[in-house]
Amino acid sequence: MPMCGIVGYVGPRDVSTVVLAGLSRLEYRGYDSAGMAVSGENGIERSREVGKVADLVRMLEANPLKGKQGIGHTRWATHGGVTVENAHPHCNSSSSVVLVHNGIIENYTELRESLLSEGVTFSSQTDTEVAAQLLGKIYSGDPKQALIELYRRITGAFALAVMFADDDDHIYCIRKGSPLIVALGDGETLCASDVPAVLEYTRRIVYMGEGEMACLSREGASFWDSEGNPLDKDVVEVDWDLSMVEKGGYPHFMLKEINEQGAVMRQTLTGRTEGEQVDLSKELSWTADWARSIKRVHLVACGTSFYAASVAERVIGLFTDLDVRVDIASEYRYRSIPIGEDTLAVFVSQSGETLDTLAAERFAKEKGARCLAITNNGLSSIAREVDDVLLLKAGPEIGVAATKTFTGQMAVLYLMALYLAKLRGSLKETDEQRLLREMTSMPYKIEALLENSDTVKLMAEKYSLARDFLFLGRGFSFPIALEGALKLKEISYIHAEAYAAGEMKHGPIALLDRAVPVVVVMPDDELWEKTLSNVQETKARKSPVIAITTVGRESYLKDVEDLLSVPATEPELTPFLTVIPLQMFAYYVALARGTEIDQPRNLAKSVTVE
Ligand code: M6R
């Protein structure tokens, strides 16, 4: 399961209420089906439903579950279709064991065959039931030993929360590959895939590490490693509060997060700039000698993070003579390219949990590269494995479609690029001052743009019935065109493709007619006129053009159907502004089409399978 959300609760409150509230806060992780199990006087009882957590809530209102403790799950299907039988929690045949799982058990086929040959019958097609059946076979009264043995026998990535029918005072957890936290309250203890699920009860969090296991009771939690050695874990006091994971009056998290981008930019710059100088020395272990010694920079990421990295590739190219390249994380390991001690490898990941990116990081590290993570989660798997971390400071992003973290990623990447160039001695002071001055005023420009949302809304409504869109951009605007198309695809389900504007004539132009709107990202920069030619080519094929340009350029675009202007800025910084109307456009198109904006079909917030 790429993502899935897990919650467990042991304590005096109504178990169903706590587990269901936690699942709702984790629903961004998957939402094909949901389920929960409790254990108490009646042994283990379980309810599962296809659909959203709200569907499970309705089912439980009719048939409540009462118990002393409970575990719950919201699913993003991989092994086995979206059915009640495949929904979690899964039990073994005698229901002596029940568990929820996030991740993939890679050797499940051979385990399933061996269990079948021993006479076990399965009631689902999932890899998870294999773990439940196997644990049922292994368990003989000692949960700790059973979990250690289970850990030894299953491979892949998994976070598991487990209850045993003969023990209604403890929930057990195992973590390998997929994230899992334990939250320590006052007379109550929780486990969850992510912090928002527990914030209502406590901010005292233990991040479980690789190969670690835990036993949760009302009194707290104990931890041990895969050999059974006890672990003394640090308790972290998280500084998030509940309002950060609530909608705050907005109809959708995505709209809230789009509107937070000015604040994110401000937050990102805080403590990293001194006057008009960039200073990351408090966060990075880089020295000038090291910076001068490297030959290449690899930027590696997936999805929206890949587009932020693609913008950064251009920035680093502008200010250094380094050999810089950007790679999609799932491709990076399969290329034959030089990587070594002379390589800075930068992994950009909002969640810090994307398995493709994590695997790429491990690969680069093994080759001797110095690894940097740019992430919104400083305690994530990627953050914990790299040499250096730069945090986005964007606050939790709940909408599945990334928006504010894209802005945060670009801001951190720009600072990183400038700092690297400065350490290498290739950054002109005038460029540093010019760009930092402009970055400091960027939040105001972003906020001014956001006030214009009515125009974007009307435009979005006008085009909301289109079946296909083309997005074009050159230079810094090419990754923005890609991001604009991705946003539209993700939440409105309209087919949208992005091309480097100069590529249109090499093929995609064949698609153009009056039914295919073309969004052209063309801020005022040195490529503006070339892109203007592409607008003319598009107009000649009768496609409606929606141009995103800079204030002052409108008079050249009188014959385009629709126009959105962004404030003027330095040419290298246009992505911070041009992306905003594209995010809003996608949002309002989706709103007009009535799609599930915060939880688009088939997607999950971070993808923890390859
Ligand atoms: O957590 P990450 O930044 O590593 O996630 C990468 C992609 O999965 C993510 O950006 C995805 O493309 C989003 N749905 C974009 O909106």
C-alpha cells in the first residue's frame, strides 16, 4: 500500500470515537475503504466498509463497537481490489490476532502458498492477511517473541499495529520502511502513521525507527529492536497544533494551503538570510573547501517535487559551473552516470517518505555522494538517512495535491543554490542582493495575486467542460507548465499535457483545435518573444489560449481568449508567481466539476512503494 493510514488507541476514552477521528485526519493517505477493530469483553470485534471514513462512521452508528482498545485503517488498495474482504483490519482464521498494515509484504506469495499447504484458508487477496495468518501460527502466548519472529519472516516495507484476542490491554507495533509514531498521552497511548491523527490528545511523540517494535498500554509504551533488546527512545514535543490540521474556514485543505503560500515563503526565509545575504551555515555542514571540490549536483525527486527540482536545476546552472542534472527518483538508480564523492545529491520530498526517492538516496549514498534532503518532515525516513537536511517549514500539508510545499521547496532550493554558489565563490554579490531582496518581497506579491481569485474562478468555470488541455512554457516556465498540468490532472481528472513551448511544433500541435484550450506560461523574461510565437501558432489552429503573463505585457496579447497577469519580478523568480494562478485554476476547475478536491481518486499523499 503506497500509503494507508493506521491508528491505534488504548485508554479511557470511547475507543471508536478516537480511532475514527484519527482515521479522518489520516484520510489523505488513502481512502478506498476503511475499517476498525476493538478488543474488550467480547473479544475482538471488527467493522469494515468500502468508501470513505464517513461511510465507516455511518456503519458504526448503526452497529457500534465497544472495547478497551482499538486499531483502525484507511486503505489505498494495491494487493486485491476495493472490497470489504480486502479492507483492514485483517484477522487470522481463528480471530486470535487482528492487525492493520501500511506497506507491502514482498514475499507474500510464497508465504501464502506455504500457509495454504498447511491448510490455512484465506478470506482476502491481500498481502496483509498473510501477515495476520502467519502471526496467528507463530503466536503462542508471547507477543514480543511472536513479533520478532514475524519480522524475521516477512520482507518488504511495513508498519503494523496488532492486537491479540487474549490481551485487551496492549497494542503492539512493528515498523520497517513505512512510517509509524507512538503518541504518549496522560493515561492513554496512541500509535499512528502520522502526527495529525494524535494532535487532539497529545504532542508527545516517539518516532519509531527501522526494525523497531513497541508495546502500548494506558501507562505508556516500551520499545525493543528486532533482536529483542530494549530501546530507550527519545520523546519529541511537536510544535504543530490542531488548527494547523483543520480547514480554518476554507471549504478545502487545498484552498487553505494555496492561500498559505505567502506565509510559507516568509517562514522559509526566516533565519536563513541576513540582510541581503544567504546563510545556511547553521543547518548545513558544508565548507567552502568541500563546495569547491565537487563537480556535480544531482537533484532527485518525484511528481511535484521533481518539478521544483527542475526549477532548481536551472538556478544552479545560472550561478555555478557545476554539472547539474535532475532525475525522476524511480529512474535514477537505473542510469549509468557518474556518481561519487564529487557529487552533491539533493533529494526533494515533501513527505520524506516516498520510497522511490528513499531508494535513490540509498543508492547515491552507497556510491559516496554527499546527500541533502529537502523535506517538510525532519523526522522522515529520508531526512534521517542523509548527511544534511533543509526543512521547508511549510506546516502540515493535508490536500493530496501539493501546493504550498511546492513553493516551500522552490524557496529552499533557491537559497541552497545561492549558498552553494557563494561557497564556491561563483555568486556575484549583486546577484545575491538582487535575488534576496526580491525573495523577501515575494510573499506580498503572492498574497496580492491570491486576492485575484475571482477572475481565475470565472475562467475555470468557462473551461471546466474541456476534455483535454495543453500547457506550454519555456525555460523557468517549462517546469511550471508541467506542474500546472499535473495539478489539473490530479484533481479535475481532465487530460492535460505539458510541453516545452518550442516542442509543440514537433508533434503536439497535431492535437490542437478549438476544443483544446492551451495554457501558455509566459512571464516577462528573455524567452517571452519566442513563446509569443508559439501563441500565434496556437491561435492559427483555433485553440483558445489562456496566457499567464506579467503585468505590463497584456497589450501584446490582445487576441488571446483569456489572460492572467502576475506581478513583475526578477526573471529567475517568476516560478513563484506563475504557479499560483495555475494552482487556483486547477482548484476552481475541479470545484466546477464537483470532484473530490482534497482526496482525488487513486492518489495518496505519499507513495511508499516502488
Ligand atoms: O512526498 P513527495 O514530495 O516525495 O511526493 C512526491 C509526489 O508523490 C507528489 O509530489 C505527488 O506528485 C503529488 N500528488 C503532487 O500533487
